[in-house]
Amino acid sequence: MSTEEEAAKAIPAEVRMISGCRDSQTSADVSNVASFQLPDPAGRSGGACTSALLKVLYNEADSLSFQEILYKMRDILGDGGYTQIPQLTSSRCLDVSCPFTLKPDDFSGTCRAVIIGINYVGQNGELSGCHNDANNMMEYLTNEHGFQSENMTILMDDGENEEPTRENILNAFKNLVNSSEAGDACFLHYSGHGGKVRDDDGDEEDGYDETLIPVDYQSAGQIRDDDVFTTLVGAMPAGVTLTCLMDCCHSGSILDLPFKFVADGESEGMSFDESFDFGKLLGLAAALAGISAGDGFLGNMMSVASCLADTFCKDKF
């Protein structure tokens, strides 16, 4: 079976993610899970990926390819003193010289979005720019791409929107999957802290699972990349296009996508990540597909995904 065939079996939807840095790149050490605390933002940990991307998109989006957008983002980040190198990962081997778009050429459905901005208000390591990131992204999606507010889920710790707790974030992923169907174009934006925890099932080459850090991480735990796959990436229906922007540390493989392009000036195109292991993803996909085919209800499939997610993530601090 070719890598493309394996990818299509493990991840039915077309999923692509722009991230602000590789897994190893971060402005603070968040690897010591024994004494984990949010890193000191120092004006950096909040990330500058969102603002760099929006600056490029507003100025030149109609004429730029995926590759050109990432290179221009890298230039903007470099000018700001950031060392992060943006990268694009995908469930399919994309031609990065093709024009950047959120909607496929045969778009025929609904635009949907989940927008998450976490400043960790009142906590050590509080960020200052993630609410702005979320609001700016909402404005861009609405004004430039016609997204409607009724099809957008907003999670922010601003006292006005739904809190970005672990449960609410995972429920937002599940609801996005449940409401999406072939022909839809979906968008996920996360701006907040990212981390990594020791891998407990042996599927990570570096020994760590990448994580998203919800506002209630101290009581509910972090959200592992395994959780994100079982509730969102692997469960999204075929025919859906899902574009993600992950503006956080350790974000390079948070979605567990097999094809990668790094805007380092050395990579010429997208290629298969040789360190990627389809074994577990194919097993999860087969389990989910079996439940769905047997019962005929997407809700049952998502229940299994939820159970798997709860099994994978028991990180209590």
C-alpha cells in the first residue's frame, strides 16, 4: 500500500495545517512534566504566527502559493527577531506551488470554524495576544471568506465567550465533525500555549506527545496529539477540507499529519515524513470505521473517539 493510500485510509478528509514552528522549537522549556508550569511568555511564547499569516493574506493572498506564503511568514517572523520556521503539514501530498485557498475548487457546502484563543488570565505564564489573534482571525474569515457567525464556535477566556477548557475544546472538535459533510470547508485556529508530555504508548519517535494546553490544564490535564486525532483529524468525514492554524510551541506535528513542507529554504516541496508511523493511526481509523459501518450513526463513532481520547490523556497535574 502506498503512503497516499495509507493516508487516505487513516485520514479520510483533506487536512492541512500551518504551524509557527517545528516540534522542537519553543521560546521556553515546557518539557519537564514533573514540575510543569506555563512558561514565562516574555513577549514571545504567545506566538507571532497568526499576525504574520494575516499580514501576508491581507496584502497578497490572491497571488500567492502555499510555499510563498510560508516564506513570507518566515521573513516577517525573522524581521521581528523570531527564530521559528513555519511549516505546512497535510494528510495529502500537496503541490505547494498551487495557490493558497481555504475552499477547494469544487466547494459546494458550508464554511465552518472553531476559533480558540487562550490568554490564561490570572495564571503564571499569562499571555497577552491570543484573544487578539482569535478576534482578528474571526474578522478575516467573516470579511474575506464569507464565514457566518452561526457556523463558528468561539472559545476564549475573556469572560464573554465559552471558556476554552479541555472538555469544551474536545466537544468543539466533536461538534465540528458531527456537523460537517462532504463539500464543506472548515477552519481551526488555536492560539495559546503548546507543550509536550512523555509518550506512554510508544508511537512518538522523540518520546513525547505534543499537546495543546487548555485553560484548566492543572485540573483537567493537557490535550495530547492523540486526543486531537481521535476527536477531529481521523474522525472528519471524507470530502471535507479542513485548514488549521496552530499558533503555539511544539506545534509541528500536533495533528499527526504524514506529509510536510518546511519553509527553511532547503525544502523544495512537500514530502512524506520518513519518521511517520501509520500503524496506530490505521488501527484507530479501522476501529472508528467499523463502529460507524455497523451502527450507521456518526454519533456512535464519535463516542468511541471520545473514549479513546479519555484513555490516551490522563495527565493530571
